[in-house]
Amino acid sequence: MISRAIEERLIRLYHQGKVYGGAYSGVGQEAPGAAACLAGEPHDLYAPLIRNMSVHVGRGAGPHHLFRQWLARASSPTRGRDGNIHHGDLSAGVYPMISHLGAMLPVVTGGVMARRRRGIPCIGFGFIGDGGSSTGDFHEAVNFAAVFDVPVVFIIEDNKFAYSTPTSRQFRCANLADRAPGYGIEGHRADGNDALALLDLLARLADDIRARPRPVLVAVDTMRMRGHGEHDDFAYAPRELLESYRARDPIAVCRDALLADGRLTDEQWHALEASIRTEVDQAAREVAAEPAPDPRTLLEGVYAPS
Amino acid sequence: MPRREITYLQGIREGLQYVLRTHPETVLFGEDVAAFGGAFKMTTGFLDAFGADRVFDTPIAESAMLGAAIGMATQGLKPIVELQFADFATTALHQLLNNAGTLHYRTGVPVPLTVRAPCGGGFGGGPFHSEELEAIFCHMPGIKVVYPAFPSDARSLIVSAVLDPNPVIFLENKFLYRHVKEDVETDIAPVPLGCARICRPGTDATVVTYGAMVHTAIHAAETVAHETGAEVMVLDLRSLKPLDTQAILAAAATGRVLVLHEAWRTCGLGAEVAALIAEQAFHHLDAPVRRLTAPDCPVPFAPELEAAYRPDEPTVTEALLDLLET
């Protein structure tokens, strides 16, 4: 919910011309990241991509932190050196993505190897899309992790479009989970819009691979609900397909399930929603007034001091 | 201090053994480096000495190797990755350029990673086992590039590279592995990154060079001295990034400069050095800065073709004699 509220606010800021550069969101794809964060431990490592705002939120990044990054403030996590969703916080176990899809998967694999070598019972969560699953790095990383029995959950979010390219031009197999046996690992399919079912699956897999280290592949069925970025009108997406996923919005699916089994009341839900909106709106206003980076800092930090 | 003779390969090997012995956070991996000891037998015995969790073989997957190394470097390890040949770095350039080279700038997290890359020709390696890609590496922000020419420097600089908190590409000239020997002291002398060295003094002209060409330049300078009495300085750059600009500008004071490398000409290191001198030491020059490099063509296989491709002692001597007459 926090992820959705932040991204909806960002989309509004973009259309008001207040976001420098593009605006990319994971609206409709919040469930896998949220479930992975709940399934993990504080010492686990995550490699989210542009649709995974929910991972940043789930690992503790608050609205101020996230708006600073998007609005390129001096105090942003990258001090204005990178934009939008290209950030992370290694103290929270989150790697900052680069744009080259697949490239973060070997990095999180190596990070898990190093932490485990130091005796930390760490596992990793690496995110990729249907489009990114076509890259050489995806293959190299999954195979690498398989060879060394590195406990990483590789989560492929099949969100139906890579920018404008449909999945028919990305893969020929029936389901991306079918690739797992080729790497000698387990593959699982899941409904990417059912956060509670995903949490059950990922928590079980996390416990399992923490005890018996090995990578697993989880292909989730979901759909990107907006264009690649806000500059993209998404006209290429079939209306019926969009509507079918809109009817199964992950936040509504989760809310209905929680209300149905009595774990949450209507009043609690509305109160939660209202408090998140207030917090997010306030953060957006405050961050907009913060200073931009000083051009004199341009060359700072190219190298770590020797 | 007792002294003994070691090869260039032994220099690197001893430097690696030193860091593996003294820094438990170092790990070494790559293709065929463990039980087999590496394609050039650089790491023979390392598996037994340091154990399978610190010295291990990987799949043939340069991007995964470098990506994993970057991940390890962010989590307290100091990985040393061997690319079997520098040529194969091209299948992982995006990990170097985009992940390793930008991470500290973007997030303040250091990436203490060393990539060892055997490079260079002169032994019939053909187009894909002889490349000199240093200009590509030097173009990348956030990356350091080291290229020793002598066994003592190779031994010292591999230690400096591994202990540096930044990604360092350590270029090893394959031709020099067993061709160059040097008397060294038992203790490894510290040599910082970014420092050139005058390895032959001279006042009449300067050769700015690195790698195997340092030795070619020294031999050519001896021939020139014998034939004409002119004394040619040879400046061994040792580190290509950061470049020791002060040493280059000081060396240009002879008034005649030849920049020599076995890498391709266009946008090569020679262009950078020549531009630096033109910008900041033009007033010292008695003649235009010359470049002697490999031509802009793939590295050929046949010995007759490779001999025509790669600068050698006669062509360097000829270029120096011509420069001295200008």
C-alpha cells in the first residue's frame, strides 16, 4: 500500500512536470516484492528492478528517502548521481540496480556467497522480468548459482510486456518456470497478484534453501498496469487483458482476503489507507523544498579513497 | 638483503601468494585456476595452499564471474578474478563499466575488486588471444588500470591492486611471463598505483611506453646510443589509470617524445599521452610528438603478418633515429 501510494504520488508529480527525467512504476506488481520482504530475514540480500518499489519500502526505505531520490535532491540515496528507481541501501541488504537487465543477478549471487562465507545464513532474492529473462546475464547467473548451490530465489515477474514487446517475442516455452530443470533446479509457478499465497510460497522456499542451500526459480504471472514509463500511453496493451488484471489488483485481492477471514476490519483498512496517504503527501511536500545537489560535488566519489 | 632471480610470471605469482596469505578476505577464482593451476600455470598449488573455498573454478561465464565478484566485494571480500585472456573481458564489459565503475560514485560503497587479464601478442595467439584492450578499460570512469613491465613491479603492483579499495584491471603481458627475469629482494617493495618510472635515463629524446614495449624500447635505446651517442630516456608508465601526468610532462623535457604501444592506434593511450604533452608541455617540444603503435587492424596470426603488425626493436630504433634528426 505504501509502495502504491508513493508511486501514484510520483505519477502525479511527473504529470505536473515536477519529476526530472522519466517516471517508472510497478503499479499492479507490488505483491512479489512485498512477499519477498516478509519472507526474508534482516541479513538477506535483495536485487530489485524498476517494478519493485515494494522491495525498497519492504526493506525500510521511507517516503522521504524515496522522494529525495526521485526528485534528485542533494540528500538523496545517490546524492543526485542517479535517478528514479536506480538506488539501493546495502545496509538494508538492497542492491542498487543498473539499467542493464540481468546484470544484478550475478551481483546478488556473489553477495550471498560472500555473506555465507562469513558465517551469515544469508539468502538472496533476485528480481527479473519476462524481458530480462532473455538476457545472457540471467542465464549466467542462474547457472552460476546452481553450480555453487547458492541460495537465491530468482523471481521472474512475467508482466506481459517488455516496454512494448509482448512475451511471444521473449520466450518460446509454455511458462518461464519450465526453464528451471535445464539448470538442474526447482521451478515454481505462482499468481503474482496474490500476495498472501506468494508469501506462503516464498517463506517456505526461503526456509528450505536457507537450510539446504540451492537456487530456485519462481515465475509469477502478473501484468504491468501502466506504460513502460509515464511517457508511454500503453496503447499496445489489449484492453481485455488489462481489465482482467485490473479486476485482480494485488492490493484489493490482499485486502479482500484479510477482510474475509477477519484478520482486518473495514475501519482498520481505511484508517491505514488514510494514514499512508497523509504521510506520503507530507513527505512529497517536504522533500520538494529540499536543496538540489551542488555542482561543485560533481567529481566527488568517482574513486574510493585509497 | 638476499637477492634472487625471478620471472615476470613468478613476480605476479609471489604477489598473489603474499596477499592470499596475509589477507584472509581475498578469494581467487576464474576458469581452470584451481586444480589445473590456470592456463599459464600462474596459480599452480594455490588450491592446496589456500583451500577450495578461497581458490575455485567457475563456469565459462565472464559476466557472472565479474558480477559475482562485485557482489562479494560489497560484502567484505577482496576478490581476485582471473580472465583467462584479456580478450574475454569484452563479454563482461558492462559489469566493469556499469556496475563496478559506478557503484562507489552512486552509493559510496567501495568495490575492492582485482581483475587479472593476460594480454598482448608476439606468440601466435591470433585475433582473440592477443588483444590489448587497455584503452577501452582506461575510458571507463571509476576503474583503475595497471600494466607492469618488470618482475619486481609485477610483484609489487599486484599487491597494491588487490589492497586498493577500487576495481583494478591488472594487465599481464603474456610474452613477458617467461621472457623477462630480474634480480629481486626477498621483501616485496611497496609500489603505489599511478606512478611511472624512468627505467632508462636520457636527455636527447623520450619513449613513453608500458608493458612488453618497455623492453623493446630499452633495447632500441641501447642501439641508438651505440650508433649515434644519443641518450634516450624510457619512461615505463606502469599504471595507465590514473596516469602519472607529472612524470610524463617531466619526461617531455627532452624535447622529443615517442609514444609506443602494441595496442591499436586510434584513441589509444598514445593519443592521450600526445594530447597531454601538447596541452601542457608544448613549450618543451623540439619536434612533434610521434606515435608508434599497432595499426588499426585485428591481431593477425601468421608470424610474418604479426611481425609486421607489432612494433619491434628495428622499427622502434628507426622511429627514434628519425625523431632525433627532426
